[in-house]
Amino acid sequence: MAMSQCFLLLCIFFISASAAKVQTKVTDNPADQLVAAVNSNRTANKLSSLYSNPGLGCLALQYIKAYQGDCSVVGGSDSKKPAESKFAETFAPNCGVQASSLAQITGRFLACQSKYAEPSEAFNDILIRNSKSLDILYSKNHTEVGAAVSGSDGGGPYFWCVLFSNGKPKSSFTTGAGELKVIRPGCFSGSNDQCNGNGANTLSQTIHLWPITVVGASIALLYALGV
């Protein structure tokens, strides 16, 4: 069992390095590149790719902001998470997403560390760490994904968040006749936004999808909702 998990993690390491070749819309937005890594690894394991829902991506950024830059409550015995009611009461209105279009969150990754990591490094070494994270990644319950990356007040700590949902693509997490609100600092997936160092407040402007082997001390929280 341990060897099979190790093999899967090694596969993820190499597959995510070429993630940008799978999703052509990936440019200078690190959140889009996290989504590309998710879908590359799912399709390599003969699972369906997930729809990159911009509304869900915006909610992922709001999820990060709920921590107010406090890494100490991400993971570990003192870990906390926003109340589920926050999605309808706070996150959706802040994004311009209609509360009536919210769908179930079927899984999520959240990680925080003091130093910025490129998307491939964040995915390989911070978000994907154990068998539980693999179960979340390869769940057949997901249909949509949204990701966000953000620093805090001119620098670290840096947060990475990926939300999964079983909503109906293009019908869930919608804005109605309006548009999504672009919020800074931070980047979220599916926004067609060239989010870089200026837009995301100290996020790295040049994004590389090649693995980096040295990772700073990190705290990661990985958990799933639903069955």
C-alpha cells in the first residue's frame, strides 16, 4: 500500500510539470496553473477533467481571506475553518455570485507557508502530501474546480486553496447578469486575468511549471466533504 501511494506521488510530480500543455488557457495566473495540475493528474489516471468554474475560484480566494493571513490555524491541532454558512452569507456576495447558485463543496485543499512557491511546487509538495489528499484529488464526486493563490499585506504568508464541487458546470456559482468581482490581493482561476506580481501583491511575476525540490516549512490542511 505504501509503495503504491509513493508511486502515485511520483507520477503526480512529473505529470504536473507539464500541466500547462493540457489546458491551453493557462498563462500568467498561478491559480489557473493549479487547476491545470489537478486536471492533468486526473486525466492521467483516466478520470474526467473538471470544469474550471470562475465563481468557485473566486470563492476559493474568499476562503483564503477568511484566515486573515493567520497560518497558525491552518492544519495541526489548532486548525480552524470558516463556517459553512460563510459561503452564502459572505463569500458569494463578495464575489458577486448568486447564493441560489451555490452547490455542494465535495472537497478542498488548503495550505499556507511563509515563502512563495511556484504552482507546480505548491501542488506537488504542499497540497499533495498523503493518501487522503490523493483520495480528494481522484474523487469521482467532483465535476468542477476552483483555485486561488494569495499573499498577505505586501508579502507572506502565502496561501493556496483548491475547492471542488459536484455542481452543474456553467449553472452553479454564477453571477446572473452581473460580473465577478476582481479582488486584490490574490489570484483566482477561470477569471481570464493575467494575474502576476502587480495584480496579486508580491506573487511571483514569472510562473514556471517545473518542479522545485527545496520547500520551506509549511503547514497544510487537507480534508474532504461529502461521501
